[in-house]
Amino acid sequence: MNTEQNSCGSEAGPDSAAAAHRHVDHARIQKAVREILLAVGEDPDREGLLETPARVARMYAELFSGLHEDPRVHLRQAFTEKYDEIVLVRDIAFNSVCEHHLLPFMGHAHIGYLPHGRVLGLSKLARVVESLSHRPQVQERMTEQIADLLVHDLGAKGVAVVVEASHTCMTVRGVRKPGSVCVTSAMKGIFRSNVSSRAEVMSLMFGSRQR
Ligand SMILES: [Zn+2]
């Protein structure tokens, strides 16, 4: 058993941040934000809003930096290891942007896998989450994408991913239910087919948690 909490070096490195800014058309975002401000009846030329379009452009470059990155690069650094017990990393903090409203959702991902001869550096799991969360997303798809990547590119015998997140599109607008948490899960391989394996990974994930 191998667990690590809050392992995420979740800031993007300077290289990926620079790449994201290169790929994003800042001038176009600025123009669009100015249009939105006009459309809602604001004056984009008043002092407080003058820098807002440029700020929003820089923010989107950061929030959507994962669009310009292949998350599989983090799996190439897997190493051969005769370890055949569950590897689990829980409480990987992430923030993403709901593609339906372009509002943030944020929370934690818990990832467990059963290696098949290849093991991943623990921080790489956090990198995968980082990459897949920094794009317009829906939580259900992100959960599946993380699990699929570990099955196909790491060759894990089993993968269990649980994501818990709070969606600001549910808390600040619409039904306005602050405190609600959306939980999604994806079970692959042995964790899908074998009930006792699934029970084991779930108890490692949540066994010590006060409910
Ligand atoms: Zn939404």
C-alpha cells in the first residue's frame, strides 16, 4: 500500500504557462469581454473595468492551459516495478471550468490503481488531473478520462477514480444550493469486475474518513 495525500505540485510549470499564453488569442478574448460588458449594460471604459478584458484573457490562458497539452506525456515517465498492490493518491485538489456555464468547479480527485508491472511517480497523477481539469470540462467526462488514461497508457490492471466537486454554476446561480457536492466515479478492470477488489480500493480511499 502506498498512499500520499496532497501530493500535487499542482501549479503549472513556467514552460507550460508560457506555452498556454502563446496558444491563446489574447486580443480576441479582450474584444469579446469588452462586448460582453457592453451587452450587459456596463461601460467598459470606466476606470475599474479598463484592465478587465486583458486580465480575463490572461486568466483564460491559465484556466484552459490543458487544451494545449497531452496528458499522456506524464505517463511516459512510468517505471518498471514489481509492485502488485494498490497504489492510491487521494485528495488531489483541482479546479476546472464547467463547459456549460464557463463557471469554475473545484474539488478533489482520488485515484487508485493496481499496477501491471509499471508504476507512476506519484506527482504524475496530480499532473494528469491538472492537465485534464484545465480545459472546458464536465466532471463526469473528466473522471472517465483520468481512468481511461491509466488503463490504456499505463496498462493498469484496475483503476478507481472518484471525483468530488462543488460547482459554482449550482451555488451562485440556477438552483443556488451552496454546499452541494457532486460525486462521480469510474471503475475499470479488476475494480469493476471484482467486488472484493473494489471494496478494498474504496476502503483505502475513504476508510479513515469521518462520515
Ligand atoms: Zn455548469
